[in-house]
Amino acid sequence: MLIFLCVGVLVASAWAAAINSSSSANSLNFLFPSNQSHEAKPFTISVNQKFIWETTQRARLYRPSIALQEPQQPNWDDGPPPAKINELAEYWAHSYDWFKIQDQINANFSHYTITVPSSDKYPHPLSLHFIHEHANGPPNAAIPLLILHGWPSTNLEWSKVIHPLANPSETNAPRFHVVAPDLPGFGFSPAATHAGLGPRAMGQAFDSLMHQLGYPTYALSSTDLGWEVAMWMVHDFPASVVAHATDFFMPPPNATDLARFAANQTTAEENDWILSLQAFQADNSGYSLVHGTRPLALALAMTDSPVGFAGWVLQLLGVASDGYNYTFEEIITMSITLWIQGTYGNLRTYKEFTKPGAMDFPTTSVPTGVSQWANPNGEYPNMKRFPIAPRDWIERTANVTYFSRHEFGGHFPAQSQPQLWLQDVRAFFSGLPDLSLGLTGDS
């Protein structure tokens, strides 16, 4: 036993010595350039080996929770079933290989870092990690596309669609120069260092990113928190954003809608949407409320337990992913890429994004394509129609030129239904005037 412990210490020390000891690497747990550059620089993801070793040990030391017995306690009633989390912890401790995943991520995509300057809404520079995949062929024959993820994702949410967007096998399908950043505090974009990085400020940063890459005009694709950023971008940068595709749109009921609902005057479609919103707010929005009110209190616990954080992530997947059968490797990869630099930065995004006025989007004339994805196979029956909102409610703020509704697919269709997701995006952009903008980009 003593020999084993000594060997473990020596191996951990060797791993630590192999990693650059700059302050940025130590605080982030991955190598990130310490010098800020307003030009895109190639980037290789390299997570501290000692940190990964320690994470694996934490998974081995995971302390299982008790479970109430059926039929008193239905599965998923209080959260993910403990038996599933126990199995996930066992897989993480003995089978999960982050460095295999890291090699795949580095090999499959073109990674860059850049620093965007301060703005009037966030007076501090922001360093970003992003994927930038150019379309083959003449540069001016493809559409620059900024694609924005949400929580609990990183830009890996788009891993199944980035290359088909850039270089489709289908004849006559539109092609895109795809720019897929990690939101600050997510994945390998360092978290904001000051309060105030709300959706409008983040939109300013991403508009700067596209301009720094040589794209004065570009299109957007969004989901979840990224949708909130995009909804401000189409208003704040109408000269830059030429079109917006989204697989997520949450128009709230106004006072008239609620009065009609109370008087039984709303349509069946409106009833479904209002009841789904009420079910989400009453039974399934606890994660969002905590993120938006006491993110540090939560982060203190989550940053200390990788398995606990994976359970927190899995809870939302159970709510919204339409029963998609995530492998343990997928769940852990989704979790660890939010966990490596610490969870506070990504959790606290909700505090900025839920401030009063953050979702008071002005009406936009930018062409908008909306695809909706129902959730009939999730773990919570009252979320089956979430977020299937009436089209005319969406049109109160958006210029909807393409609309598609799917009775399945859930909240992560680019992962669960990538071919149908691509079909919708291509149909929307193919139906617009020529958006090939004659640009090459810098990286």
C-alpha cells in the first residue's frame, strides 16, 4: 500500500511538472495564452493532467445517496435516480478517459483564442475560445454563421452539425463559415472577471468577435441562453446581423393573454403553452432560480464534486432532452467541460441574464427562422409541450420567415436530431435572398 501511494504521488508530481505553471493555467486548470491578442490565434486544448487525476479520485470517492423505495418514490420525482448516478460515478472512476476525448476535440475542429475589447456595457476585455470552420470553395460563396449555445452546454453542443454546415454532402445546400464560441465561463472561454456581463454585453462581445474575424455582416444560429444573446444582437446590430435561426423561442404571455386564459378564451395551442410554462416554473425551474439568485452558494458545492455536478446537469437533461439516451461518456464530457475551470462562472450567467429587463426584447425586422421541438418522451409528463409556443406570439417580436414544428426532439435537437436540425437551418437560409457576403475571415 505504501508503495502504491508513493507511486501515485510521483506520477501526480510528474504530470504537474509537465504543465505550464503560469497563473492563468493554474487558475483555469488548462493552458490558455496569458497575452491578450485581438487577432485569432490557433489553440490546443490541454487540461492539467494532475487536475484530471484528482477529478478521477473524487469520482472514486463519491458518496452515494440513499433512495426511497418504490412505490412511495417514483423515479426522477426528487431528481436523477441515485442508482443511475452511482453507475455514472463508477464509470467515471474506472472507464472515462478525458484525454481521449481531448484528443478527439482537438483533432476534429479548428480551435482559436482571441480577446475582444471592452464595451460600453462591459468595460473589460474578454478572452474567448471558439471553433472556426471555413467552408471549402470560394470564400464569398459561404455565409458567415455565429452559433451560440446555452447551459449546460459548450460549443460541443454543435459537434454533430459544424462540419455538415461548413461542407455539406448535399448538392446545392448552403455552406457556412461556422464560428462557434464557448460563452464566457463555459468550456474553454475564461469566465467574466467582473459583474455586468448580461446578454446585451455578451452580444457586443460576439459582434466584436465576428468583426475581428473579418465578417462585418453575418448570420446567427442560437439556442437557450444563446437565444437571449441573439435576440439582443438582432436589435443592437441590425447592420451586422442579416438573419437569425433558432431552435428555441420563449414568448411570455402578456396581461391580455392571461386574462383570456382565465376566462377560458384562449386556444388549445395557447393553453398548452401557458400550462407548459406554468409546469416549468412550478416544478422544473429550480436550477434556474438557484443559478440566478445564489450561484456562488451552489458553486461552492458543485465545484467540489464532479459527480454531484454531473447529477445537476443530468437533472436538466431528464427534464428537457425528450428521452435521448445519453451515454455516460456524453454526460461526463458535458459536465466536465463546464467543471474544469470551476462552475461559478457558468452558473452565474443566469444572475445576469435574469435581471429585470434582460428579456424585454424589442421587435426586430431581421429575418428569423424558428424550429420547435416537443418533449413527449422526457421524464416529466407535464413538460411534453415545452416549448411549443404559438407562432403568432413569436411574431410579436420576431420577423418569422420560416417556421417548423416537430413533435419530438426536445431541447437539444442538434445533438438528438442533427439531420432534422440541419434540414431546418438549410431550409431557412435557402429561402432567403443571397446571403453570400464575399468575405474570407482572418483565421
